[in-house]
Amino acid sequence: MQNSEFLQNIIRFVGLALLQILVLNHINFLGYINPYLYILFVLLFPFTGNRTLLIFLGFLLGLTIDMFSNTGGVHAAATVLIAYIRPALLKFSFGISYEYNVIKLNQVPISERLLYISGMVLIHHLALFLLETFNISHILLALKSTLFSSIFSIILIFCALVLWGRKRS
């Protein structure tokens, strides 16, 4: 990772954590729709970056969100999970392009980008809400929260990608 990528990732880490803690944690539509934009850090981490570093940073990011949300480690666990399975989902979403490290997220077809982002968000949210409820009698609530929060988070992530993509161009 080069110095510019390193600085960019630090800014992204701090910015997304602050945005999640100060703004997005206070949004709760209909009692079960919560946006989680902070996972954008894991989604945008350089594809050629160190996997162990990503898992560690994912843990730190999730733990930071947990400390300010008083959620006892569920965000850390869900973020570590998506950081761990990210290479498999990248290979599934982008195929041979991922193996040769020639993909750039803003230049791939929208279908591949949607598959990658949706898969990561759904896995994160499913783990998050299942760990949060941790009760088989509340499984429907966890699945409903996963579905609707995932849709809202995916829309928010695509909006963020469009805004950051235009700023660079």
C-alpha cells in the first residue's frame, strides 16, 4: 500500500466512523431500518491490500461503532466476518478479473458492483441482527431488519460511491 492509499484509508476510516456514530446511529425508520454506511471501508479497501490488516482494521472499526452504540461487540463480529469472506465474494462477483487484480470498483459493470456490494451488505446485516437478537423466537424480526436495513444501506452506499466518484473526476 502506497502512502497516498494509506492516508486515504485513514481518512476514510475516521470519516466513516464519525459519520456512523454522530449521524447514522440516530436514524431508525419504523423501528427496524438502520443505515450502516461504515462497512464502506471494508468494501473500498484496496483489493491488493494486506488481508490481515483489513481484518484487524475491520475489527477496530466495528469495535469503535460498538463502543459508541453500546452494542457489546456485534458490529465488530459482523465487520470481521465480511472482512474475512471478502476475497471469496470478490472472486464470486468479479471472476477472473479479481484473480489478475485488474478491477477498479468504479469501472466494473453495474451488475457486478451490485452483486459485490449487496452480498457484503446482506452478510454483514444478517450476522449483525442475528447476533443482536440472539433468540430463535425473534428470527423473523432479525430477517425483516436484515432485509430492510440492507436495502437502505445499499442505496446509501451507492449514493456515497456516486458522490465520491464525481468529486474525483
